Amino acid sequence: MLKINLKLSKDIKKDNINVFCKKIDRSIKSLINHKLITVTVIDSKLNFCERIYSNNKKIYPILGQKNMPKNIWSKKVLKNKKHFLCKNKKDIKKIYYDYETIFSLGCGSIINLLVLFKGKPLGTINILHEEHYYNINDLKKIDFVTTFLIPYFLEHQKIMKQKTK
């Protein structure tokens, strides 16, 4: 993990967001593995988000803005400022509107890592694998990567703000 930390620390100084997200993708894959990973930035008012990275752009392309959900997920992640873990298809079906697409990719467990800065949610790293694949220990193994995305997310929030003017 120290090796990953040192590498990301150096790369944050030179990489654009897409290149850096690919490195985050590889780092997480090496630590806990995944089938799908996406990265979303939340606007500063917590009304909408934008997907800025996906390792499967055919199924989950880089998109424009979508409204933030008002459900269990938003309460835990946005209000309580916690990471989110969904271990099985039954729970995914209750929360995610695109559960059929998620299941079609062979995924049945999800980690949403919250990126926070000064107590404010900036976005999430969304990591998916087969059902019952992830547990609380996996969250602990990868939590550190969120801090590396803070400058990129703050920069993208400025872009999002310009779009809404």
C-alpha cells in the first residue's frame, strides 16, 4: 500500500483527471479487485453529479448531469457522510434504478467510496463486483485513495458550476 501511496502522490502533480482515474482504477483493482469502476463528482450544492470516469464506457459512459437520488443511499452518503456498501442483489435492487444493467455485468455488490473535503461531499468512487464479494474490510483497504482525488474533484466542481450559469 505504501508503494501505491508514493506513486499516486507523485502522479497527482502531473496527470490530468482521466489519466489519474485510470491509475486509481488500477490501484483499487490490485488491492480488492473489481469488474466495474466509475467515478462521479457531485456539485457543490449536492443537487446533481457527473460521471467523469468509467472502465466500461460502452455500458456506463461519461455523461452529463444527473440528479442525486433521495433514498437510503443519499441519507448515508450525503447526509451522514459515510462510505456505502451493498453486499447483495436484493439490496442493490432496492436502491439503484439501473440494477438490471448492474446484474447484466455480473455484479451484485457495490462499494461507493465518498470523497470528502472539509466535511463536504465532493463525489464518489463506485466499485462493483459479483454478489457477496465485498465486505467492510475492503472499504478499509482502499479508503486512502479518496484523498488523492480531492484536487481533481474541486477543479471539476468549478467546471460544473460554470455549466449551470
